[in-house]
Amino acid sequence: MLSEDDLIAKYFAPIAGPAGLGLRDDAAAFTPAPGHDVVVTTDAIVAGVHFLADDVSDDIARKALRVNLSDLAAKGAAPLGFVLALALPAGTNAEWLAGFAAGLGEDAAHFGLPLIGGDTVKTPGPLTISVTALGQVPQGRMVRRTGAEPGDILYVSGTIGDAALGLRLRLGEKRDAFWQGRLAPAARDFLVARFLRPQPRMALAASLLENAHGAMDVSDGLVGDLTKMLKVSGLGANVRLDQIPLSSSARAAIALVPELFETALTGGDDYEILCSVAPARVSAFEAGAAAANVAVTRIGVADSSGGRAAVFLDASGKPRHFVQDSYSHF
Amino acid sequence: MLSEDDLIAKYFAPIAGPAGLGLRDDAAAFTPAPGHDVVVTTDAIVAGVHFLADDVSDDIARKALRVNLSDLAAKGAAPLGFVLALALPAGTNAEWLAGFAAGLGEDAAHFGLPLIGGDTVKTPGPLTISVTALGQVPQGRMVRRTGAEPGDILYVSGTIGDAALGLRLRLGEKRDAFWQGRLAPAARDFLVARFLRPQPRMALAASLLENAHGAMDVSDGLVGDLTKMLKVSGLGANVRLDQIPLSSSARAAIALVPELFETALTGGDDYEILCSVAPARVSAFEAGAAAANVAVTRIGVADSSGGRAAVFLDASGKPRHFVQDSYSHF
């Protein structure tokens, strides 16, 4: 196996940004724009917990980066750079590393978030990847999770539940053979891809910064994350379940097994944006989202009845309860 | 076991700084001082690789933080804050977590580096702790590893080799019974403490910023790290082995078994500062170090013969070679 220095020089220095100083220093330095705050977020993913050990390394690298990009997007932040702490199991081979670096480098370039530093260590355990992403917002303007106000319209981007169903397809357990066998191959591929390669909504960041009171990314399931956001803002909301945006692939799966609707809403790994927008900013927000080519859907209105957080209503107006609010990796 | 949210609320929110927003958001925001660059560094430590799984959690937390603080110090940076990605094995108990949070909180307060964010995940493998530390320096002024120039005086802070000997004591292997049994208890305790609780040289940062051309922290052994620093600067140096600063405890161990001198110089975990200072800045640097109460020792002079990097000379002027330049965790 290569030494740490050789491994960095071979695989990671070629994809590093200028602030990374060729990854030959112990630290990186960058100059935030004047009048801006630095936004920092960190997310770790572990083989066998957040992804499967036999996922291809290109996808694993992208996922590690994208779950962090998703947080920057939700905060309205423009990307600055990231550092990577990589704990590699013994026997990680050159092909795996080359794929990992290629996926990481492509995503870093595509999303404008250069690699600026890192640490590579060995582990007797599973592959563990910690990314810390840095971004910037005009001073005092980071969009907070706690910012929602009564009367705000609640929005979610994209479609919900694809990744949770994609994970079930990826696992291919016997209990799921019925619906998985009947789903069209294109639908299966779409859902699995949504699990393997989340789409961070960077394009929505500017409109969130301009228009949203509060925002977070949906990573642990919409039901639990919306409940969380309302709770920290001291608010409640009625959410019509038939208004939650679903892809045609997810609809097809749910048509086969209606219980999968609960999986879709509580299963996690969506990496969509949940946000609250004051009525006066609604048209500007929607116009910004349209210009960014990101679908956004109204799912409810925040109100001041904080005690009950989110109430999910079916088409007949009856509240629906979920066995488990959110997917807990923990 | 607690949910991730409860765990954060109970153990980590109480020790978080204001930029961390009570650790209830997906990200933190901070405002660097005008005219400053942000310095970022990340280091991960893994149970069984960088520390022993049965080290007390208070010490483990401090070590995770201090190895990163040491990088900030070497870069001349003033601390801003840190984020923590913590991968916890199943069955991590409340007592362990309480000790971890207590050690982390005390060090964060002591070194002025507040916790501002993090991620807690479970792992089927060993405890893995990734810290990303953020600091600031006046724009363009980060002290680089590559900055040494011919004629610069090379300095190292503190004493070298204590932690490497401390690890051997901590392991207590049979092959070491001879010297470990004969070492005074106070010397044993000192060396083990140097392994468990590195002393990041934050107090030296200001003098490095003002006076050093190049600097790095010594984490993988002085011989390898000096070779690395000279190599990236295209320089060489003669280093007199009898000038390398050793503690009286390390001297006592080496007096019992002379081969331990090699362990001391190549064994790693020193977390001292290695730097190069132009002759004109030498007295200012030494005065700054004295004012900061950090011992610094001249170990050689950098010269332009880059091809040979560092040559280590014994008291008679003969070059000495080392079996392994540096301790490789990798």
C-alpha cells in the first residue's frame, strides 16, 4: 500500500483547489468575500450505515460530498471549499481509490466546491468519510432552521421518498420481491440512482437566501425533519399528504404496495430542501426556483400552534400517524 | 441509547459556542475579522490506531482536539472554532460520553476554540473522531510548510520523543520490561502523560506569525517531519543530534536502552512545532517564545543543498541513519 504522502500526491493533489496548496501543508487558507460570514457544516458517512460497502467508490465519494453540499444549499450559502477526513480499511486498492478520487474531483468541479485539505488514516473498521464543507453568505444572513414564522408557506423541493425506496431496491430483500419484480426497470433505476447520487439543490441557494425565513435539508425523512423544523421554531402546521411531491417511479411503487408511502415519507436520504417563505415573498421565491430549474411544491402553512408541530392529513382530512417519524441511522 | 438529537442536546449543546446556534441547525456561521484569511485543518483519530480504545474518554476528546490545535499553532493562526464528526460504536455508554464531553468542553474553553457544529453517527467499527479546526491569520500571512529559506535557523519547541516513549509505556510490552521497570515512576508518568495529552503550542502562534518563514507541527517524528519540510522547500540541513531537546525522563529511558533514541526521534505524536526563522528575526522569535513561556531550541541551519534534505550528525560529526524515518500510522 502507498504511504499517506504518496496516496495524497497521487490521488488527491490533482483534484485540489489552489487554497489547498497542493495538499502539502497541514492547513489551507482562504479569503472570504468582504462583508460575508463563513458557513461550516460537517457530515460523516460510514460503510454499512449510510451506504453499502460494495457501492462503487465513485458514487460513495459523490455521496459524501453531496450530503454536505445539500446543507450549504439549505443555508443559502455559496460554496467555498471542503476538507476530507478519510479512514480507509486495510487493503483498499488502487482501482477503488482512483474511482473515489475521480468521482470526488468531478463533483467538486461541477458544484464549485474545491478540495482544500484533508487527512487520510487507516482503520481496522469500515470505510468512514467525514467531509467538512465551507461556504459563505452575506453577513448575518445564513438561512436558519429556526427562522420560520406563523403564516409562512412551507415548501419542499424535488420529490420525496425516492432514495428510501431506492435503498430498499438496492438491498433487494425477499420481503420486497413482489413490488420490486413488478416495477418497470426504468423506475427501479431512477429510484436506485436517487439513493446513490443525491442531487444537492445548490441552484436553489440564491432564492433561499433572498426569500426564505427558515430552511433545512431533508435527510432523515420529511415527516421527522418537518416536525423538527417546526419544533425549533415553536410552530405547527397542517400538511396535506396528497400534496407531497412524489416521482412517477415512487407513485408506481406505492401503487403496488401502499405501505411504501410511509417509507417514502419517513425513510430518509432525500437531500431535498424544506423551507418556509413569507406570503409576500412567495412569488419571488417561486420565480427564483423556476429560474434555477428546481421544482418546489407547497405542502402547508406554518401556524402558531407550536404544541402539535406537524399534523399530516389524508385526502379526507383525517390525521395520519406514522410508526416511526424519521429514519434514524443512529 | 439516546437518539442523535438527544445525545447532542444532552452532551454537546452545553459546551457549544454561540456560532454553533445551540447545535440545532445543520450549519454554523461565523464572521472572520476583516482583512483576515480563514485557516482550516482537519485530523482524524481512530481507536486502536491513534489511541487505545481503553484510554479514558476525557483524554481521547482532548487528544482529538489538540492534534488539530497543534496545526493551527504551527500556521500562526488564532483559533475560531471547530466541528466534530463522531462515529460511535454501539454500546457507547453515558459515562463514557459524559467524560468525553467534559474533556472536550474544558479544552475548547481553555484553548479558546469553541465547538460550533458536528455530526454524530453510529459505526460497526472502532470509535473514529474527525475534528476540523478553523482559525484566522491576517490576509496572506499563514505560515506555510514550504516557506523555509537558505540560511534560516531551524527550531523545535519543547522536547522530542516523550510521547513515543509514553506510548511504549502505555503498551507495556514484554520487550520493554527492562527499561520500564527501572524508570522512576515520575518519569514514567510524565512520558505517558505526554502521549495521552499533547500540549499544542498555541502560545507560540503569534511569534511564528511575526517571525517564522516556514513551520509545521511535528506529529510523525522529528526526523521524518524535518525531512518533509526541507524537501517541500527544496532545502537541506545538517542537524546535530546532541542538540535535539530531550526531557530528563526521555534521557533516563535512553540511558537505560540507547536504541530508544531512535524511537524518540522517529516515533511520532510529539505535537511540537518545527520552524525556520531568518537570522535577522532570531532574537525577536526567541524573545516571543520566551514571553509565551515555550522553550525553543536551535537544531540546525537550512541550506540550499536540497538534494540531501536533512543529515543527522552524531557528536563526532558522523552521519546517522534511521531504520524508519517516521512513524507511519498509515
